[in-house]
Amino acid sequence: MYIRSHLLILFLVSSLSLSAQESAFNTGARLGGGYSVNNHVDKILVSEDYYSNYSFDNKGQFVPSAELFLLYRQPASLWGVEEGIAYYNKTARVRYEDKNELTYMLSTRYHHLELAAYFNLYPFKAKNSLHISLGGRIDANLSPNGLTYTGNQEDAKFSALGYPSVKGGIGRRYRL
């Protein structure tokens, strides 16, 4: 809640005009979200065609995003340059269950920090008109260990089935 209130204040302050003249520099914030899901994980984790007594439940999750940007554009110009720094999240959850009562859940939660730069073309010259952006982004994964496994595969009843042990030691919850 603390971060959200600071982002809201930053957004409100950045949207205020402090000059009587129109400035070529504008700053702002973009807040958003999306829905993240990992498709076709069943083909990766269980690739054998002959084994059919299992099911996957693939749950997506809401993911937040936020960006701070700086735009340089002369008033009524056909072009502008925009730079930004953004945070976004990629997350999903996959649950496996088979006929032997083996269950596990793989969860991913990756936090990304992104730098972006764009050359913007404004075909309609209006101040806040539709524009075309050409540029690129580069990002870094801030949480490379964001994969979590929770399961019952270490239970004694599965020892005869020869499932391999899960890296991580004692317990049922592992960070891979």
C-alpha cells in the first residue's frame, strides 16, 4: 500500500503543468497490469505419449506493471524521443495430478526491470495525438530463482515408483 500511494502521488505531480509556456519535456507514469499464463507446460514436463492418467491445471495470474517516462517533443513537431524505466512481473502456476495421487505445483514469479528508448512519429501534429514508436527495450530479471516447487513426491508411498528426489533437501517446499 505504501508503494501504491507513492506511485499515485508521483503520477499526480508529474501530470501537473508548472509553466505558463508549453515545454518540450514531459514526464509521466504509466500503471497497468495483465494476465500471465504458461501454456503447454504439460508437453515439457510429461512428454511421453503413452502415459495418459494425469491432468494439468494451468492457472494464470494478474501481473502488475509500472513505468516512469521522459518525453522530448517540441510543440507541434512531427517527432519526439521517449525514454523510460519500467517494472513488470511474469507469473503463473501449474498443478499436476496423476492416478497414483502424486501432486505437485510449479509456480513462477519473475520480477523484471526494463529500460526503453523510442523515436516517436506524430502524423497529426496535435499535442497528444496518435503516434508510432520505433525503438527498443532491454530488461533484466531481478528474481532468477523465481521458480517454486511444492509437492508430495518425497512421501514414502512413492519411493517404490522410483521418482527422483527433488533438489532442496528436507521438507515439501523447494526453491529451484
